[in-house]
Amino acid sequence: MPQKKMTAGLMALILSAALPLSHGAPAQTVTSPTPTRRAVLINMVREDCGSCHGSRLTGGLGPALTPRALKGKNPVSLKDTILFGRPNTPMPPWNPFMSDTEATWIVNQLMKGFPHAQ
Amino acid sequence: MRSNLFVILFALFALQGCATQPLRGTGDLGVVVERASGKLQIVDTTTRAILGKVSGLGDLSHATVVFSRDQRYAYVFGRDGGLTKVDILRRRIVKRVLQSGNSIGGAISQDGRLIAAANYTPGGVKFFRSDTLAPVADIPAIGADGKRSKVVGLVSAPGDRFVFSLYNAGEIWTADMKDPAHPVIHKFTGVGKEPYDGIITPNGRYYLAGLFGEDGMALLDLWHLPNGVKRILNGYGKGSRRLPVYKMPHLEGWGFYGRYAFVPAVGHHEVLVINTDTWRQAGVIPTYGQPVFVVGQPYSRHIWVDFAFPDNDAIQVIDAPTRRIIRTLKPGKGVLFLEFTPRGGNVWVSARDSNKLVVYDTDTFQRLTELPSHKPSGIFFTPRAYKLGW
């Protein structure tokens, strides 16, 4: 239990550290992942993220991730939520499975309307 | 003129085709959810074949299915709040209603007359006539905190009752629907943080809700409601770090061996063993990944387990008496679901990211066949019609 709390505290620290930097920053323009990686990421978002957020990303146990739902949200804090999870919620950290630039790419796609698998 | 003749001839043949469809039962049929395309595959577990598809079912992420008492109709609960009644024999939609904005599943009453749908948005349970899908009752899930809550773990229970959990409010409710116009509701508050799913024991006595927000489970004795909800398995993960959870476990079917029940541990690579006489933890079995489904093979000492991302490429078989893993099978990528043929001889497995179904002989663990399926998730065979809970 104490260990769980510590992890949550650490997460909060990471998140709060990341926030001031990102305040009001536009979505970073990054090099797009390779087509192969893109296919993996699209499948991961639609299917694995989809188990909580819905495969159409309209929400479920987790909130909706549609352009409308994400409108006005800070892209960098969204990216950090993907990478580090959100303490005291079921949202897990996805950083073991993707890079910082890939998470940014996902956020950009989500905000535009996420692509479908080929 | 000539083409018209062809059309007429074709129509005649098509009609004749309908008329001469051979008589058959539905006891060896089932449905497979193709979640990405909003379709159901109708499958035959005797010939191990796909008979056809039914499309137009909407958003089928996390879709579940229950069956009419006569095993002819499948009721499909879609993510988009769609409730669809499908004729398994004719392979077509009989009726479809959009009953909510976001749904998680449902159940059919003991008498088969009511369909109950558990909803996230708006949080609550809605009831429909199973014949016409006409709405009959609505129970908004407003917790003791005054807020609307997402509903999970809805099961049917003896006496035309339903039991379900309020995810946000941390409550368990029972609803007696004998008179659908006047539901009798019992509410149990403060059962634990974030119940994620619920299940009823095969004898119809206990409702067990798994908790996501803390290590433990909530137990309700339906024979003794005034005794309230008991917390069990408190702090089962003590001593081992809880890992991030990439897929919520499910409580579906039971892994039972004698007095012992086998359930997934949340955030641990473990299956928990519970003594159902005392409802205390009686053991723990280390597994390949975090368990999602832990299901007992009918008429067997074996319990089958599949796993959450990123370990969702395998299935393990536990020998219940010795509590040892006796097999690790690799059906494909993105293994989501497993369903046994009614007498337990075969198990059908969906490998979502390999776009296929794999059928195993449960005795020899040999692959019997593989069938193509587009992003398959849930597999539901019609004998579920005779089991309470679904």
C-alpha cells in the first residue's frame, strides 16, 4: 500500500513538472511514425485503449477521446497522461510500449479524428 | 426483357431456398462478435463452421450477448447503447433499439420475459420485453452521493431479480422485477472502491463484485440480504507491487473446484484461490500475465485463463486439485475470449489481432481448426440460455 501511494505521488510530480512547460503550447509537430509502427499504434489505440475508451473512442469506463471531447485540452498534458497514466484512476502508463514522439503523434491524431485500421 | 426474366428466375430460386431450408435446432450454435465491423458470425459447434453473418449491429466494442429461453434469439448489447434481437436461424435482425448512449452489457430474467441492459450513459439499468424490446422499466443509478453512476456487473438472479454494481458510487443494488411496473430495490452502499464486474455463484446464492480501486472483493448473500455486503480478500496483493492494468479483468463463468473458486487478481500475475465456505483466500497461483478471464472447463478439473495486454498471446490451463499450470497455449495475437462447448469437449478462442478463431480439443490440447474472423472478441454459445447470471 505505501508503495502504491509513493508511485502515485511520483506520477503527480512528473505530471506537475511537465505541465508548466507545456502551458498553452501548440501540439508539437513531429516526424510521423513509420507506416508499420503507425499500423501498430492505430491498432493499439482502437483495440487496447478501446477496451476502456470504446473502439470508436466514444468512451466507456474511460472518457471519450473524440475531437469534440478533447477540444481545448492541452496536448502535452494529454501526451503525458498516455505516457505516465493518471494516478488514482484505472489509466495505466503506456510508456513501456511507445516513445514520446509516438504518444504526441497519437494525441495529434486523436484531436483531428483518429484514423481507422487499414 | 431477357434480364427481367433472369431477375424473376433468381427471385423464384431465392424464395425456394427459404422454403426448403432444412429444419434444425439451435443448441449447437453460437455467435461471435466481430467488434470492429459491427457484425455477428453465426457458428456451428458440431461442424466447427461459420454459417453466416449478421451485420448492422453498431459499435460492438465490449459487446455481450444473452439468449432467449428457446435458444433461437440472441440479444446483443453494443457499446453505442444498441440492443439488437437477432434471429440465429434466419440470421437476421428482428428488432433493434438504441436504448442508451453508452452500454456495457446485460442479462435476461429467470423467466425469460425481461431483458436488462446495464448502462454507463446515462448510468442505470433499463428493462425491455424480450419479445418486442418495448421498454418496461428504468432504474437510474443514483448513488448515495447523489450522483449518477456507471453500472457494471449486471447479472440475473433467482426470483426474477437482477443484481448490479455502481462503479463510481461503490454500491451493489438488487432489483426484484417480478412486477416490472414496481421494481423492489435494495441498495448496499460503501461496498468498496470501483467495483469493475460482478458474478453470481452457480447455486444462485452469492453475488461477488471485484474491486478495481482496492485489493479485495465485495460479497452479497442473496439468501440473507439483511446481513449486507461483506468485504473479502482484503489486501490480497500485500507484499507484491501492484502493476499497471492494461485491461480490466472480467468475472465471467466460474473456475470452481470443490469448495474452491478461482478468480483473477487485479494488477498481479496471479489467479487467486478462494475457499467458498469461509470466503477467505486459500492460495495463489502465479500466471503468465494478468488474468482477464478465469473459466472452469465443464466436467473437468481444469481451469483456463487468458491475459491482459501485453501478455495477451497465450492461454494457460490450471489443474485445479494440484493448482499447477499444466499447459501454456499460444493461439495467436490479442487473445480475448474463450468459450467451451456445452459438455466441455472443445474450447473456442478468439485471437483478435490474428483475425481468427482457434478451436482446441480440451482433452488433448490439439488445435482442431482455425476459422477466419475479423477482429473477433466475445464468443457466446446458445446453452448460456439455460444458465442464470447471463
